[in-house]
Amino acid sequence: MSDPATRERPVSPYVTVWRWHIGMATSITNRIALFGVYAGVLILVGWLWSLASGRESYAAYTSLLATPVGVAVLVAISAGVFFSTGYKVRRLVMDLGHCYSPRASEFTGAAVFGFTIVATIGFWAVVMMKV
């Protein structure tokens, strides 16, 4: 084992050592998005529970989801679903051996963020037209 005083770099990649790039941002955002997807599943279970519990329970639950905070949570969850979907497609392409050059990797990372924004706005525009 080498002497700790002679090491030029840390053993593990600390945040201060690595330069931030979009690949790191997509990875961290994907973890956050997956937490949102799990929260969305719990909200869906609550909605199904209220549906099974009767009209009054269902009306109370849907009125809670219709509040500005409830709508913001639903928008955030849908953004998480779209981000996770885009990220998984990006990872699939990379697993097939493509887009490993720095330029292509940055482009696909930015494309995931762009897809998330466009898909979320489009989805909620359609939802609001139906309401």
C-alpha cells in the first residue's frame, strides 16, 4: 500500500475533484425523479382507496388533489415520470454502445431535460383542455 502523504489524488471521487457535467446532473436528477415516482404510486394507492371507500371519501380526496398544492405535486410527479422515461431511453442507447463521446453524451443529457419539459407541458395542456 502506498504512503498516504505521497498520494496525488483522493482515493474516491469527491465532488470537489470532479468537474460537474450534464451526465452527473442527469444521474442525480434521475434519483430524485424516482423518489417522485414512488410518491406518485402512494398517491395513486390513496386515490384507489378513496374510490373504494365511497363517494364522500372520493370527493374529499379529489378535492384535495385539485388544490394548487395538489396540482403542483401532480405536475412534479408527471415530470418525474417523463424524466425517468427519457433517462432510461438514454441509458438503453448508451448500453447498446452509442453516445459515449463527450459531445454526444452532453447532447443526450440535454435532450432528456428538454424532453421532460416539453412532455410535461404538453401532457398538462391536454389535461387542462379536457377539464
